[in-house]
Amino acid sequence: MQKPAAFAPDDRDQPLYADRVRVYPQAVTGVVRRAKWAVLGFCLGLYYLLPWMRWDRGPGQPSQAVLVDLDKGRLFFFPIEVWPQEVYYLTGLLLLGALAIFAATALFGRVWCGFACPQTVWTDLYMLVERWIEGDRNARMRRDAKPRWGAADWARKVGKHAAWIVIAAATGGAWVMYFTDAPTLARDLLLFQASSAILGFAGLLTLSTYLLAGWAREQVCTYMCPWPRFQAAMLDDDSLAVSYRDWRGEPRGKARDASAGDCIDCRACVNVCPTGVDIRDGLQLGCINCGLCIDACDSMMTKIDRPTGLIAFETVGNLAAATAATAAIPPGPARCAPGLAARRPARLLRPRTYFYAAAMAMIGAVMVGAFVGRTDVGLEALRDRSPLFVRLADGSVRNSYTLKISDRRAATERLAVAVEGLPAGASWGVLNGTDSDGAGRPLVETRADGVAEVRLFVTTVPLGRPEEESTPIRIHLIEPGTAIERAAVGTVFLRPRT
């Protein structure tokens, strides 16, 4: 009986998993590398310094500009204070961030991955420290290939990992500072008085930073991150991505070979790639669109007196047009002009980008409108469900409600309670409330920067006719002695059917 093809000896001899080929990125200089250094410096500076920025919110309020206060359940962002019930603001920000990444990908490929992703930023920082201590690509490769390390080799390795751990610890410590006052936490850490919960969370992020940026590196981008799997759905013929202009570079050969293309197969683009991919093989999962291969290739083209731009940010449409325009031209410098002439500027404004812009504008407008319309005082009404109503001795019906009055200010305020939608003769009052305003409406007091709970009782007299089982009502909080409404909420009044 013939074995199925799936069990052929050739297939069984192949390993199921391949060993990791370690990547040794080489240092490079150029326009793209300088742009990446600028983004790296901005992102790291923002992350490490933001918890130390101060913002005066008045007495009794936290003075940290950006703070997630878990004790009070607040998010402070400069003058903005977000309460737990306003989590939709965070949802809107997450949607805006996702749409911004989608739009950036549609325009410039995986530019987020290559420049601003935290994995890229911290890995770049770790590789910089590695080059400072262990040397550049060739020095590291020679050291790792030695059968036995000497004292100097061990000193460099230990020094590198010690520096990595310090950076990871600073990263974990800075993260915890977003949830507690930064100067207080720094003092507690120096005096060994920090709580076990704080140390646990800081240690967790320290460990993850050290492992992901120091050891996993390109494995995170290639295998752990889901983004490369569906980024192709956001690209089209006008999306700019790091591309190899094969119509110029092929066939590869020596610099002095007139029948060869511009690519001399020096592998400079591969040596500088942080994920170890060969951009000449086209768009790949491992390519994060960092553009370092552009600097490496341009440097090499300058050395051999060839035009730069063999690797560049290019669109799929332009690659196809240039290939068609140069198909009949032999390899060599004569190809460059017709190929570049076939290139057209990328269309930044197209249906896909219009959609992203419209969606972002709509979400942003809703968030701005909700923020502008928010009030300092909020009101919720929870009607008692057991019992639904109480019939009093005189035949009237009473409903009970729990009012939750939130006040975002640092001072308390007395407000009058009014109920709208009840028949004539109805009354309402609050538990243990004796004061009322000039219109006879009961007064309640808010809780400064907190939520006050008040019991409200609403009673209707018998009407002597069939009554509706459910009556919509509206509860208002009004400034005493005026008609200025501070908050309102709708609910229902229930009574038995007669």
C-alpha cells in the first residue's frame, strides 16, 4: 500500500520547528535613522517625565498632571477629571487611536511599528546600549562565536545586562508612578517603604521589558504581535511602504559589471535590519517599515557613485509602472530615468483615507460635544424594586428612590429637589430632610468630589378613577430659590391598576 504524501520520508525528516537565527543589527546613519532617534527621544522623554509634571487643582486635590487615582476612582489629565461613569471618553480615545493607526498604515505602511511602537522604541534603546558596551555587529558576532569567553568578554556581557535591568526597572517604576504620586513613590522606594502591590506591579513590568526588549526582540514583531497578520487589508496600490526597486537593482552583480543592475548584493540592507529580513524579497511579516535599510542602501550607492533611492518609501502602483516602463531597457544606468519618470505622487486623499478621516472626525465631534456639555453635578435615580410601591392608609401610593448625586467640585452645595410629571396633589420628600427652599422643595447637600446618596419618597393621592400602572416622571436638581437646573434624570412612578 502506498504511503500518503503527508507521510513521505522527505517530509518526516524535516524539523517541525527551526532554531532562532540570532539577529545582529548593524549601526547606520542617515535621514531615517535621525528621524527614528528624534521619535525615540520624544517617546521616552514623554513616558519617563510625564508623571513628574505638576498641576494645581486646589487644596485636597492631587497635584500630579497625569494620574490614575484608583482610591478615588478618577483619571486626572491636566485640568480634565474623568469619573468611572465617564469611561466612554476612554473608549472614544481608544477608537481614535485605532483609527489613527489604520489611517497611518493605509498611507505609510507599518510606520507605527517602525517608529513609535513601544516594542520598537525600547528595543532600539536596548540595542543602542548594547552597541555602546559590546561594540557593533562584527564585534558582537566575533565574541559570541568564541568557544570560551575571557574576563573582558564576561565584563561586557554582565555590564550590558546590568544596564538593561536598570532601564527595565526605570520603565516599571515610571509605569507605577502613573497610578500614585511620583515624588511620594520615589521617596518610598528609596526608604524601602513601598507596598508589596506597588513592588509587584513594578517588578512585573521590569521583567517584561527586560525579556521583550532584551531577549525576544524581533520575535515579538514577527510571531507575537497580531498586527502584521491583518495589516495587508489596509494597504492598497497607493500605500507608501519601504520597497526595493527591483527594476533598478536586478540582476544583481558587481559594481563594475555594466550588464548588472544597481544592487551589488552587499547585504548592507539586511545587516542593519532589526528583524533580519531581506527587503529585496518584498513585503514580509518581519518588516516593520523602520526604513533603516534605506539609509544603508543610500550610503552604499553614494560610495559606488550610483543614484540613491534603490530602496525607498514607494507604492505598489509605482513599482508596477516602473517595471513596465523599463521592461525593454537593458540593466544599467539607462533604466533609472524612465523608471523614475513612470512614478507618480502617492494619492493621500482617496476613499479609504476619506473614510478614516470622517470616522475620526465624527468620534472626535461626539467626544468634544459630550465634554463641553458635561456638568459639575450629575444625578442618577434608582427606584426600589422590593416592594415596587407601598399603599398608605389613606389610599395613596408611595414609591421610593435612591438618588446618587455626584459633584466634581471641591466644595459642597445645597440643591432643591423637584419632581415633574405627577398629577396635582402629589408630594415628595427626602429622608431626614427638614429644610426646604422658598418654593417648598426639599433641600439636599452634595458631597465634595464624591457621590452623595439621598432617599427620595414620592406620593400620589387617590384620583377616584382608573389610573395608569406606570407614569413617566422626571427628577430635577435646582438651585434654591431659582429656576436654574443643575441636573435631571428620568424614571417612572408605579402604582396598582384600579
